[in-house]
Amino acid sequence: MSLSKLMYKKLNMDQLIKFAQQNDLKALEELIKREQKHIQLTFMYLCKDSEKVSDLTQEALFRMANHISDLRKPKTFKSWLNHIVMNLFYDDLRKCTKVSTISYDKIPDDENYTTNPALEIPDKHAKPLENCLSCELELIIKNEILNLPENFRVPIVLREFQGFSYDEIAKSTNTNVGTVKSRIARARLKLKENLKSYINKGV
């Protein structure tokens, strides 16, 4: 069955994946379009070297397209794709100088913490001045996240930008849920401290 481009855009993810698995190139093209920006954003917040973001994004999309037929359950696509992204990130990390880790001061259990409003992606429909300020704040947030140690940066990016559960993050990073909660809580506290002056200034 041949579908128009408009019809492909209307397919839900499960349907689109199934078509892509049947070597439907138009379905695969639509799948790539839907995931490209999301993958790129993830690498932007994970990679300190911005020049690598484009190459890693393209490689992730290539692996996704090349191995989509290996995916048994379409509903696990999100975690399957994340596995590809994280493998690429860690492979690249291993090629570079080892990143030292630090221990932040002890803080209360993460269960009492909620998503930091400062980490929300700015509204793209904001007025010109608001949009300008949002872009500036987004850049500041990005730099602060990139300055976090890798073992704190990865879980908070997966949580705040990928929307993964603590259990999914634990599996992805090969740690336990308690460790994931602790690292995310510490990362949030550190970001809150570092962003306090910018937020108070109204940036």
C-alpha cells in the first residue's frame, strides 16, 4: 500500500515504525524527521564539544535506520533509540580524556524535589523580547549542564529532556534507582545555585 507524505505525517509512532521495518523508505524518512531534533538536543546537552553534536546525531540516525528491523516491539522504540544514543556518547567519551567526577554536598532525598522550572525549554511562541531573553537563559542553562560531571549530567539530561523514568535511567546508566535519584537531586541543587543570580536578574 502506497501512502502520501501527508498520510505518513499522520501515522502514530507504532504505525510508522512498523512501516519502516518493512523497508518503507518514506516511513523511515518521516521517522528520521521526527527524531532528528530530539537526538540533536540530547547530544547538545551531553557533549562538551559542540562540533561533535552534528556527527553524533547523524551517526545515531544512521544506526536507527540501519537497525530498525531489529526492534521487536515498537513500543520500546524510545528506550531502544536511547540505547543507541548513549552508546555513541559513551564511546566518544572513552576516546577523550577521562572526565573527573566530584561529590556535591549531601542534600535531602530526591522524592521531595520537583522539576526545576529553570530547566523548562523556553516557549517558542514568546514575544520578541521574551524570546531573546529565553534564548539567552537557554544558553546559560546549557552551559551549566555541560559543566556538570558526566555522571550527574547524563541522568539529569535523560530525566529533564528525554522524560525517562528513574528506572529507565538506571538501566541506561547501569546504576541503581537510588543512585539515579541522588545524582539528579544533586545536579538540580547545583544548577539552582549556579542559575540563581541569572534568574534573580531576570535573564
